[in-house]
Amino acid sequence: MNNMITPSLDSLTQNNKYNRYTLVIAVAKCARKVTDEYVAQREEAERMLANKETDKSLAALIKKDYRDEKAVRIGINRLSQGEYVIDDSSIQ
């Protein structure tokens, strides 16, 4: 039977270099950054609409990833792709 979870837990833990707890904390921190980025984009889009600087819709002014994906999924993908890295010095 194929593993249906992508990316696999082994690849995320970097072949057991990190435990699941560390992984959960890292994904949560990354998801928080993603949420902050979304909020900043939304505020900018709302400001532009209020000032009539654009005729685009609110959804069109926010990046597709932030609109269509959950923050945790984006965090997992960023960790898997190496865009977000676990800081070894913070692990004790």
C-alpha cells in the first residue's frame, strides 16, 4: 500500500533527525508566518480598494496560495521544499 501522505513523515523529519514534536513546532511557526503574510496582503488589498486605486476584486489582489490553501499545508510544503528550515540551535 502506498503512503497517501505527501510529503512523507520520514522526509519531513529528515530521516529521524528531528522528532515529531520538533516537526509540529516548526510547522506551527511557519504557519504563523504564513498567516501574518496573508493578513498583510489582505490589509494592503483592502486599502487599495478603499482608496479606489484598483478595480480588481479583493480575491484577485491576494496571492493564490494564501487564498486557496490552509496555512498549515503551506507550512508543511515550505518545510518540505527547504523554504523554511528548522534551526538546530533552538533544539535542546
